[in-house]
Amino acid sequence: MELYKIDEKGLAEAMARVMEDYRVVAPVEKGPKHVFDDIEDWSDARPMAVGTVLPPKKYAFPQRETLLRFTLTGETPEAEAVMDDTPVVMAGVHPCDIAGLRCIDHTLAGRHFDEHYGARRMNAIVFGFDCMPDEHCFCTSVGTLKAESGYDLFFTPIQTGGFVIRIGTPRGRQLFEKYFQHAEGAGVYEESLEADFRQRKAEAVTAHIDAPVDDLPEVYQESMDSEVWDKWGAVCFSCGSCSLVCPTCYCFDVQDRVSLDGSEGRRDRIWDACTLPDFATVAGGHDFRPTAPKRLIHRHNRKFNYQQERYGEPHCTGCGRCGRSCLVHINMVTVANELIAEQKGEEA
Amino acid sequence: MALAADSSIYVPEPVTLLETEQPTELEKVFRVKFDSGRPLGHGPGQFVQVSLFGIGEAPISICSCPGNDEYFEMTVRNVGMLTNKMHQMADGAKFGVRGPFGTTFPMDEMKGKDLVMVAGGIGLPPLRSLILPVMENRDEFGKVFILFGTRTPQEILFADDLKAWNEIPNTTVLQTVDQGDDTWDGNVGVVTTLFPQVSVDPDNTYAAIVGPPIMYKFVVMELAKLGVADERIFMSLERRMKCGVGKCGHCQINQVCVCMDGPVFRYSEARDMTEAI
Amino acid sequence: MKPKVAFFSFTSCEGCQLALLECENELLDILGAIDVVKFREAMSETSDEYDIAFIEGSISTPHDEEKIKKIRDTAKVIVEFGACAATGGLNAMRNSMGTEEDHYEELREKVYGPVGVEHFRSTKARPVHAVVPVELTIPGCPVDRGHLLEVIEAVLVGRSPRQFDHPLCVECKLNDTVCVVEAYGQMCMGPVTRAGCDSICPNVGDACEGCRGLLPSGNFAAHQQMLEEHGNSKEEIRLRYLMFNAYPCEELEVPLP
């Protein structure tokens, strides 16, 4: 694969030109944290910032989205699908969030293809950026230290300054050729600098799951009755934060809204979370998952067991957002390691 | 990239309500047809998403016989906002339907076998979409037992059907109510109390179960006592659903979506899923 | 036929009526869809025939109690309109400052002087549903315009409005709002407070004070412990709970530090 390099100034110039033609979003500062937002000046972008409140999945699958518009005036109600295929360049997407998008693809772009997601997703251009972990990151435990694919362009900082660029798609190549005139070809030396960065990144990860990720489905399957769930369930707020900030969660609710004159309306989908009370309540009142421990079991198994078994990769990407946002310190690594320790104890 | 604005899995197709019948205080049977004239083309056990703009959508089982090109039928219990609105509809009303969705009871696999079909309350309508084609092709199946339990005699659905099926040779309809009254001289007790009257060749028997969540475990125990293997027991599960197409996550049990991988499951699969029954 | 709607004020600041008047873009549509027959903040003529009664304010005097029962006899639908009506609101802070038997005598004297003791008899401050059954609730101090419009729409369409049976944290996340506890260690009631205001306070960096009422499903013990971990004293936490939720604390038997 061809490798290129660009310095900070060249990147800023390239991005300024990209911004002339495209909507560009990137992590920006918000108080002491970062969020993905529209930028008009590349100097506002913090493409390497970890732990944005929400992952960039919101550009492919927005928090609130109108699916249909309908009119109620005629004899037969009529509906029209609403799609948004405006291209958006997402700059600063880290390997964990690239993996997150792929996980959502399995469901929303799998059987019964969701055209609303598809329209946005296909037009969401991924400029991946490498990053340095904070104490919540655990990409090395779930195989997301490095993105092998899923990006149009990928930027890794190198010690001599600037970035090494990899091109991941034909679309990425077109964009690269059109906008990145200041990039130069790179060779074995730059490749070693890239590897060097990744090495330092891997070494900076402090949170680790104490078992290979492939072993986790069995660990979780055998732990359905573990007291670990009761312990964490007792302090869980059932606030849904963990699910809502997750780069692989896609559950949604559907709500209709009608104009006050009753002539027209829309059908929206809004993110939902399986950790919220009533998520599994059916008409008539029966709740299939009525307690916080049961909801936690479901959520954590969706990450390391159910979806992993179904689609062949963990649906936790090690981004650490759920751990950062949980005010009572429930996080994937702690829970996984407690379950693993418990099973090792039982075996011994 | 241009996408046709109507190419969405969430756009319902218009249907017209042909007529309704109200067998019980809470349930109404809706007979509808697509305005486009297309047949629903459902299999036994499938469901549709009924869509009322401004209100929302709800999954509703089909209770009519597969293969009917003229119309399809749904039995709707008035328990929520959408079903309440449906109950207020007059003949000729227009609304939306998406579907059919989900898995079916495997009619072909059941051919030549004895059948035990167990329904509790509002579970009879979905099971009816299996019973009707079985009755239409009665000589292709062995002995058939239909077990139906309701809370009270007032909640009995499809009474005429039950009576007619019971008159078909080699077919036995057994009914029970949790609580009897003056009008009731039949069996009183939960649906499992009917099992002593069931006699089938267990190695050659298929079972189908649809009912309230609490019922499954106990019916499965009775079927096990009869000697029916888990692989030949089928059950339709109910869960909260928003989309019907495996997207919204509400109906997920373990790694399956009830709307897409179900609602009809083989018990040998459902058995190993935590939370399934 | 357009539903006839009346607005009534009980113990409150009437700020929720003003919140309705602030729906400037939608006001004409609202007036096109409903027939307002009583609205003290905006009109002088009134009628005693109505289908829907919006009740603002808590029930906190013997006179309030009589009046709300009469309204219940007339209205097909009663809407608790705002925090005071929905939860007792700020008014209920006084519930722990005296007794119902002496009609909060000491407190009244402090506020109104000797005249008050004689004339302003008061009971415990209660939400409307503590006195008569209600159909709908729009909590908040003041009510959220979006929620208000959604309820009006739902009533017109014949849909049950959303209940928001989940904590405010949901809306903070949907809005990409930086968590004020995580970032600033603020004493936020969001994790135990009913959503539906679109996280208006955290969106601008302020902690939620709980004006939409405690969630029955709230994990209060864990929430209080979490606030302590962030350096808040037991007394501060207790007062924060009692500020907007004195009555819900009693209603839901919330253990206070």
C-alpha cells in the first residue's frame, strides 16, 4: 500500500480546501471535554482528542432523525421517506470509532437494508486519525488499536512532525489527489515512524481485559447468574448513558408528531437504550427485563457475546466512553475482569 | 447519490378495512386488503406492522389462512394507544401496513405428523393461521389436538371455528377456562390440565404453542412428559417491537431478533436462550 | 369541535401560563386548535364550561382543595401544569417546616406577620394528583415549551403523550452535552430526575435541580452516594433533594441523607 506524508501546515491547507467543498466535522473543545461538531477553521479541530461525548456515528445515525413525512388530509394517508445524502467529511475518527461504524453496518446495513442509514453512511467520508489513549481506553484488548479498513484516509502522527497518510478507498484516493497537493510520497522510514507511534500508543494503554477477546463469549455465557451483575446492578442508575455514548449501539424508539392543525406530520426515530427501564415492556404491561442487573447482563452480553457470536467481532471497540460517562464507575473492563477472575476462581 | 424517496423499509402500504367483528369485549377481528391489490402472501405465524400516522406502529399477528389473495385478517386486543385507535375505526377506514415479517411454523415439516397445538387467550389468532391451512389439507396430517385456554368463557375467540374443527374426523378441540361461570360446563383450570386427554404418537408429533409469557414453560413440561422432542416443538414469542425488521433492538433476546429470527422459534433453540421463556 | 380549555392558578407564580404565551411561533396554531375559555394571564372574559383544565400551582390551602374538587367535577381531562401542580414544587419545601395541624403557624407569622396567622390558613403543599385524580402531567419549573406543545398535540391527535420515564441523562447524551458531574463535579439531580426538558440546564453548564420531579425508578441511594463522592455534604444533598422534591420524597419514600 502506498504511503504519503504531510506536515501540519500542508494538512491545514488541504483541510481548508476540503471545507470549501464539503461539510467537515471534527472533535472540538467543549468545556474540559470534546464533541464532534461542524468546523469552519481547521485550527478548531482536535482530531486526535479521545473521548468525545458522542462518537461520530451520529453523522450516519443521528440522535433524532425523521424517517417519514406524511399528510393526513386526503382520504388515504400518504407518506414519503426522508433521506439525507449530503456528504460530510468526518475528520478525527479513531480506530475504535471506525470499528464502531462497521459494527452498526452489520445490523442497519445488513438484512432488511435501512436506506436512511445507508444514505448517510455512504456519504460519510472517514478521515481517520490515530490517537493517544487515556485511562479509559482499552483498544489493545479488543483488536482496535489499528484500523485495517473502514477509512477513506488515515492519518498517523510521526515524531519528525506531521502525519503519515494511508489511503483506504478509491474515494479516498480521489479526495487525496484533489486536495492534498502538499503531501509527499513516503517510504520505509516513515513506515517505521508510523509503527513507532503505534507502539507507543499500545504501550500507553493502561486498561486491559485479562483474557483474549475470542474467549469472552464463553465467559459471558457462563456468567449469566454471576453476582457481579447484582453488585453493579445495585448502583446502576438505569440512566442509559453507557448505551447512548456507545459507538456500536443502534437501538431506537419511533415517535410520531403531527402539526397542531392535524394536516401533516412526521415519523421520527430517536436513540433508545436497553439499559433504560421499560425498554422491553410490551403493550399490556409485561416487562421482559424488569431489573437493572438483567438490563446490564443484556447490554454487556450484546458487546462481548450475542453480537460477537452473530457477527464475528466484539461489539465493544474499547473506546472507553461508557466508563467515562458512568457516574458509578461501571465499565466494560472492570466487569469483564471480575467475570474472568470469578471463572478462574471456579476452575481452580 | 440519488435514492428514490419512497425506497424505505419503513414506508407502510395503504390498506382498507373491509369489515370487523367483535367476538369479545376486548378483541376485534379486522379484515383488510391492500389498496394496491397485492396479496399479503404471509406464512403461518407471521405478523405485520400496523401503522397509524400520528399514533405509531404496533406488531399484529395475522390470523387468517395463508394463500388468501383477497384479504387478510388480524385479531386485535384493545390494550394500547394504537390498538385503541384501531378499535374506533369504521369499515372503509384507511391505514398502513408493513410486512409480512418473521418466521413461520414449518408446515411442510409437519406433514404426516400428529399435531398438538396449544393456545392461551390472544395466542389463538396467530395459531389460527396454522390451524386453518392444516384443516384445509386435513388428510396430509395425523391426529390433531387443539388445546385452548382463556381466563373466562367471555374471552373465547373463534368459537365457531373451534366447534367446526372439533367436528372434523381425527381432530380434537379441548377447551378450558381459568374461571368458570353459569354459562360454562367445560373444563376449569389452566391449559396444562387438558394434557391428560391428549394421546399422540410422541415420536411422530409436532407441537405449536402461542400464549402469554407465563404459559410456555408449563406447556413445554407437559409436552416433554408426552415425549415430544424439543426439536419438534415450535413456539411464537412476543416482545416489544418498534421496527419489525431487526433494527430497533427492542425485541432482541440473546443474539436473535424476535421480529426477524422469530417470532416462531424451535424450542431446541429457544431453550438455550436466557430470557426466552 | 374544538376542545374548550381553561387555565386555573393555584399556589404558584403563574410563570407556566407565561411559558404558554411564550410559544409565539405556535400560538396561532394552538388557538386554532383549542378554544381557550379561561386564562387569567391573557384574557378577562371567562366561562365555566370546559373540557380540559390546565392546573397551575400546588394545592396548599383549604380553599384550594375545595376549588380543585369543583374543577374535577367539570373537567373531562385535568392536566397538572408545571412543577407546583405536578410535584408540589418549591411550595412543598415548607412541608417540613411546621405541621399541618397548626397550619404552619410559625411560618405564616414569619412571612405575613400576625395578620397572616389569622387569615392565610394553609395545609401541606401537595401536587394536584394528591387531592383529585388527574389524566396528564407536564412537570417543570417552568414547563418546557416543547413538552407542552407535544402534550397539546397528543391530546388533539388522541395519542397518549410520552411519559419520559427515564432520567435526564438521556437528553444530555442526545444533546452531546458535557456531563456537569463528570466535568465539573456539580450536584446534579439529572440521574434521578424525569427527562422531558431537553436538558435545558446542563446544556448551558448548570446542574439539574430536579424541577421535573423524581423518577419512581430512580436509584436514590446510589445517586446520593455518588454526589458525596464528588465532595457534597450530606446536608447539601438533602437540601438539594428537598428543593423541588419535598413532596415526591415523601410520596416515593426516598431515604434522605
